Amino acid sequence: MSNFRAYSLVGTLLLGLATPASAQDADTVVATVNGTDITLGHMIVLAQRLPQQYQELADDVLFDGILEQLIQQTALGAQVGELNKRAELILENEKRALLAGEVIDLAAGEAVTDAAVQSAYDQAYAGTEPETEWQASHILVETEDEAKALVTDLADGADFTELAKTKSTGPSGPNGGELGWFGKGMMVPEFEVAVTDMAVGDVSAPIKTQFGWHVIKLLDTREKEAPSLDTVRDELADGIRQAAVEAMIASATEGAEITRADTTDVDPAKLRDGSLLAN
């Protein structure tokens, strides 16, 4: 009998011996290795911690893979006698991290309520004045004389887009100089001041910035309203969770009886000395 057929047979027998579906719970035993039970609960918590690509597997494939992994791990673990110092310390650290994570997850989850999200939204956006955004194109050249010549050509009827494609040294040149929409602080100050004083359709006089000389055409303006609650809900929820976690950490450490040993004589380089863990 091949290993695959033998494994399939074992899986079939295990499923046949399992508790009926209506009564299955976390304590349902799915395998026993050297007297150690593996339960459906063990499988569930392992499944929950797998990367997303494994979560997308078919249920039967995921079930078989997790069961086999737990069987192998249990069989291998039985080969270990007394734990060495390193393993004991790893287990202690893992337990600390697990327990701390459980407390943090609970605190963070309880903090995110509809009322809390609404309150955070009101604090962030209530009374927010609409912000002006501009849509503009520009032609960038190296000298003021070149820029003045462009202004003259445009006044004589030249097409702004075509001039930008042929004359502009900026990366937007091939697109006719189009810069898209931008708000305050997104452009260098000289450029922003220029568009602020322009009306839609205007072409500016030459404007000097650190990049060279610009001739700007203002295409449109709009008022950017505060975002809706739904569009920023996830961002607000993340902030609430973070605040809850920080508050929980502060409360736990402030309420704990902590004695810090004098570590002035401890060489920080010892952190890299794994030989200290040898039994």
C-alpha cells in the first residue's frame, strides 16, 4: 500500500470515529499520538494563524494538511527528553507574548464601537472648512527668456498642450504639461502662490522656482469637502485600537509591581552570546 493510500485510509478512519457533526466541538479528538490527543481545537487555532494563501485552500485540503502537521509535530516532540535552557526560555517568552496579545486583542476589539468611531470622526472633521484644490498644466524651461517667449506665443494663439509637449523639460511635458489635481502644500511655494491668484483659463507670467521657469495654465478649481465617515472608518478604527492598546499597556505597567535590577554592570553585547544558554 502506498504512503498516500495509507494516509488516506487513516484519515478516513479518523473521520469515521469522530463525534457526529452536530456534537463536534473544540475538544473533539481527531488523532492520538503516543497517548497525546490532538483535538479539533488544536487544528482551529493553528488554521487561524496560517498565512492568507493557506486560508484560501479547500476545506478538505486544509484539514488534511493541518492534521498531518500536528501529528508530525507531536511525534517529533515526543522524541525530546528534558528541555534545554534555550527551549525553556523560548516557551516562557512565547507564553508572555500570547497572554499579552490576548489582553491587547480584547481591549482593542472592545474599544471600536460605532459611537467611538463617530466621536473620532467628529473630532477629526467636524467644522472642517472645504479646501481648495487646483488642476493645472505647466511648461518648464531653463531660462526666463524662454518662458517669456512662451507667454508671447500663447498670447498669439499657440496651443498650450502642444507647446508643453515640444518645449517643456519637465516630466509632465509628454502629457501636455498636465499636473492633475493638487492641494495646498503639494507644490513648491512659488507655484502655489501663482495658481492661488489665477482664474480658471488664465496663463501666468513666468514663475521662477528651484526647478526652473514655469508658465502655468489653470484648468479648473474645486472645493474638497471632508471625507464621508464610511471612507475613513477603517482609518479611524485603527487609531482607536492603537489608543486602546497604548492605554492598556500604560495601565498594566503602572499598576504592576515592577523592580528593575541594576544592569549597569551587564554588558549589552552579551545579548549576542548564545553560548550563555548552553546547559
